[in-house]
Amino acid sequence: MTKQLFESVQLNKSGVTLKNRIAMAPMTTTSSFFDGSVTDELIEYYGARAGEAAMIIVESTFIEDYGRAFDGSLGISKDTHIEGLSKLAKAIQDKGSKAIIQLYHAGRMGKSMLNKGRKPVGASTVKALRDDAEEPEALTSEQVEEMIKHFGDAARRAMEAGFDGVEIHGANTYLIQQFFSPHSNTRDDEFGGDIEKRLTFGRRVIREIERMKEKLGKREFIVGYRFSPEELEKPGITFKDTMHMLNAFAHECIDYFHFSLNDYKRGSIIDTEDIEYLIHKYHKNKSTALGEIPVIGSGGIWEKADAEEALETGFDIVSVGKAHIVNPDWAEKIKSGEPIERKIDGERDEYHIPRPFWNSVGFLKK
């Protein structure tokens, strides 16, 4: 049966029904206060984009004070963040969208200058393949256990702030992905080694968040998981590895899986001659359990036709990024048939964009 963009979607683990198949993608704005607190401009930015979209996924939010990947990161690392985050969640929900917040730790992608002089940490001491990468300190077994608890505490804060759910950031080379990757994880304990052991950290994070759900009686709290399907590093994550992970995590409390892609029609980045869409490979290799969980596609979605084609290729929900920056009311425009703008042609206030973010979206301006 053909999927319709504006039909509801059931999330089976939480029992939540999404009103349609549209989400705003999580995009870093670097627009928080120095301590990670929410600003009024950030509340305005997200509130302006809420409404017709089923979910607004708030940008990556650090779960531990030394886990920032960039200046202006949003924080959920301490209870003092809850007050501002509650205002952010309410601004989204008051317009009619579900408020989801993405949880991350930079791991080896962090920098000491951003984290009070602390060296970045990682699964191992292997540096990222970036020109400015610092050598990380390997987390001890005790520190890994603490990190898992940090993710759980961050989820608790999201619940107490009134968010409808969290998205676990297992993508974009951050800490959770680092534990899964054979490039960045050379450990020989329970958290490293073969693929099953490299899954342990991510699985434990999921279960800690589930424990918090049960502790606070939040059965309907949504838990999503974002992943990068492949890595260019050698040895790195292959799509076969990713499918192994997804089929395993399908038995956890995950409500949706979210591809991190720059093009929903993308094929392999490892074998560039292999042009088969990754989403097609996904459906060929999914288990029965995984088939019950909605999958989100992202990248290159501007027009209604793009969103509909993404659904036709096999995604259940579309995640819209840049088009939401240029068109705060993107979902409303799509529904009513209004034309979509491709470039910002006006002043910052018209687009409800925080000042720091405004300075970094020049590529979207006329």
C-alpha cells in the first residue's frame, strides 16, 4: 500500500501515534549559552518550525560537561539545564509537534579547548582521521560505566523537562559510533573486540534509558536511534555491520531508526560503483523484528515530491533539514501546496534564526 505523507504512524514500543510522516532533522545551531543553557532565540527558532511536522528533533545535546564537539553546544548534562529545556519543549508542543531531543557525547571528536582543557576521551587511544584531531584518552571500564549512567541521567532530564522523547546519537563519528567501529575501538574487554562486544556500549545506553523510563513511569516516552550506515575508515563500519547492529537493537526499546545521510537516495560510500540505494539493502536484510520499527530517511528533501519519493523508496518517515531552515513552516507549505523557497531572502528575524546560526548559513542565502 502506498504511504501517504500526511497519514499517521504508529511507534510500537512506546505506543505513541505520530500524526504524520514528517520530522524536522536535528541540526547543530551553535546557539546556546557558554554553559549549554537554552537561549530565548533558540526557543523562538524551534517554536517557529513546530506545528504541522509530527516531530521536531532538537539538535545534538551534550550529556556530560566534557563531551562537546563545538562551541555553542546545547547541554543536558546537569539538572540546572532542565528549566530552559522545559521552555524549549513547551514551545514545540504548544504548536502541535512532538518534542524530541538528541543525546550525544563527542568522544574523540571533542577538543580540549572546548572542554575546559580536558583531553578528549574515546573507546581507545586511536585518533580520528581529521587534521586537527587530538589523541584521546581511553575510557577505563569504570569510566565507561559512568558514561552509560550519564546517558541515562540525560534522558531523565529530558523526561523531567517534558520532552516527548530522545534520539540516541549513534552516528556522525561521535562516542557511541566510536564504540561500534573497529577503527576507533581496539579494546580487549567486554566493550571491545568482536562485533558483539562492540555493540555492548550502545546496547547498555539503550537499556539505561529504558530503565529511566520505567523508573519515572514514562512508558510513552519515545526512544529513537540515529546511525551512520558506513565509515570510510579502514577497518571501519560496513553496511553489513550496521544491519547486524540494527537487527540486534530491534529487540530493545527503540521506536524508530534514523539514517544519517546527505541524500536519501545514497548508495555505498565504500564501494562507489555499488549504486544500489542503502534503503533497498536495508529492506533486503532486515529481520522480522526490525521490520516492525519505522525507519527515517534524510538528505536532499526539499519539495513534496522528494518526500513522497523517499517514502516510495522504503522510508517510513522523512527527516527534513535545510528546507526547514529556509522555510520555518515547511510542513504547512507542503500540505497547502505553497511554493518552497530554496534560499533565504530576507532578514534574520523573518526566519526566526538565532544570531550565531545566522552567521553560519550563508550558503543558504541569496
